[in-house]
Amino acid sequence: MYKDWPQTAQDLSQLMQSFGKGHPEVAKGFMQLSKAAEKDGALSAKDKELMALAIGVAIRCEGCIAFHAKAAAEYGATRDEVLETIGVCLYMGGGPSFVYGSQALEAFDSFSQSA
């Protein structure tokens, strides 16, 4: 395994909680934005998490990949849906998206096995 994605998500959560203690207004505002953006609407929460995972791949953010792969698994995304999401990333982002897309698939697999 390239990376322990569940541990990455846990470690980053702890770091973000530490930041939140130091700057609670900003952390609270971000959490409100997150909850509002991810709730079901015209798009399902699962679809939104797949979009967020794609953006994490596109901007090469391993923390984003960890959090959104976990959320996609929790919302019931399938491996095939994640593969197609990553396929669009490859189409749009070339080689760098291939590298980060492969990491995103590994992250999703590590969370979907534990879900």
C-alpha cells in the first residue's frame, strides 16, 4: 500500500481540530460551508463527494483525497463510480491526474473495505 489513508484522514482531522481550537470562528465557518455544500439537493451527497474527490485529484491534495474518498465510501459510492470519476480526471489532467487518481483509488479501497 502506498499510504495508510485511514490514518492520514485521522491525523489530518486531529490537526484541523487543533487549528479549530486556536481559531474557532474560522473552523466553525468552514464546517458550516462543508455541511451546506455536501447535503442532498439537485445533486446527491454521494455525487458531490465524487466531484470533491475529482477536485482533490486535480489539485493534487492528498488530504482532500483522503477525506473525500472516505466520504464517498460512506455515502455508498461504488468502486466503478470512483474509477469513472478518476477516468474523467485523467482525461482532463493527464499524467499528474493518473498518479493522484491511482492514489485516490487506493484511498477509496482502504475506506470501502472498512465500511
